[in-house]
Amino acid sequence: MVTILQDPIRRLHSHYEFWSAGDFSDHYLWWKMKRENWDFVDFAFCSEMRNFYAQYLTQTPLSYFLYIGVALLHKSRHEDSLYESSVIAGGYEQLDTYKV
């Protein structure tokens, strides 16, 4: 199995912006966010968003992954380039950065 993760803070901010701009009235947390007029800090520190990635990955042993990477978006004045940098890869450790 292979997975590429977005930087956790950027991922959380993206989630916040998406929910702020949309209508997710079928979700209790969206209602709470709107009713209490949360800013990003309120959203980021609520119990439901704590360890966001872990909520999805805890049921999968690390040994199942051949590769785990972190996607980093580097903006330049010329273009947005997506760079991927690995962190842990099923027994391999690799710190190089590659343009994808």
C-alpha cells in the first residue's frame, strides 16, 4: 500500500476553508462550527479534528505500507509545483525530495 499525505496543518486549513465556504448541514460539526462562529484556531483545536490523519490510519499497521510520503506545495511566482518528499517507507528511510 502507498499513501501520500498533505502537510497536517495545511490539510486542516484546507478542510476548514472547504467547510467555511460550503453547506454541510447534514454534519453536526459543521453546524457547531457555524453556530459558534469558529475561526481556524477553534476548528483546529476541537476534539473532532485532533490527530486527523491518525483517525483514518490507526486501523492499518505501518508494516502494510510500502511507502508513506508527505506532499508539500511550493509556490513560486512562476508556477505552483507539487513536490513530494518521503518520510517513512516500509523499512526504507528516504529524505530526498522529488518533483512530481
